[in-house]
Amino acid sequence: MAAAAPHALALPSTLSPDDLDALSELSIVLTKVRAGIQSSNGITTGATPGGSNNAGAGQQLSFKDVPGATDVLKHKLQHARKQVRALPDMSRSIDEQEAEIKELESRIERQKALLVRLREDGVKFSKDNEVGVDKMDI
């Protein structure tokens, strides 16, 4: 049996939701930086607000270590950007997209008008049939 062709709008197999999740990585790095700042100031607290205690597992970063710690995040975003640019229709201009939207909206309006006309014709046909049935009963 032949494999089904992928949907035209399906995401590439090389692009996963994890590629687009920068906030989790950034949160971990910032938690580590905050821990480093607090330890250098002699502040010891429990959990950070909005963060988890085990994020970073007690690791600390100084400001000079931030560029190295964010390399993974930078590479992840570069990969995601490359994959998103490869998606279909990414090269179309806004004007082209707006023109297509107007065309599709016009098509929807024509289809709605056709459905209204068909419904009215169906109701009329139904009434005409009922009148014809009544005449036959006489």
C-alpha cells in the first residue's frame, strides 16, 4: 500500500514544538543568573516566584557566563527561523495575501447567496408539491 502524501500545510518533520519553545530555556538561564546574583549578595531564599526550585538544580551563573549559557537557545532559534522560512507561501507579500483573502471572502459570499437561493427554491418546491398532493386527493 502506498504511503499517503503529506498535507500541503503540514509542518516539516524537522520542525518540532520544542524548536519554538524559547521561554522554557530562557527561564532556566534567568533562574540561574538570579541565583548567582542572590548568592553574591548573600541572599538565600527558597523558591523563586513563578519558577520551580529544581530548575537549574542549585546552579548559578554570573553575567559573564550568560552568553555561553544561551548558545543552545540561540542555535535553537536559528534552526526554527530557517525551518519557518522554508514553509510554503512564506515568500508571499502581504498584498498578495490580502488579495487572496478578499477573493476568498467574495467566494464565501457567493456561496452563501447560492445556499439561500437553493433553500428558497427547496421551500417553494416543497410547497408546490404539497399543493399538488392536495389536488390529487380531491
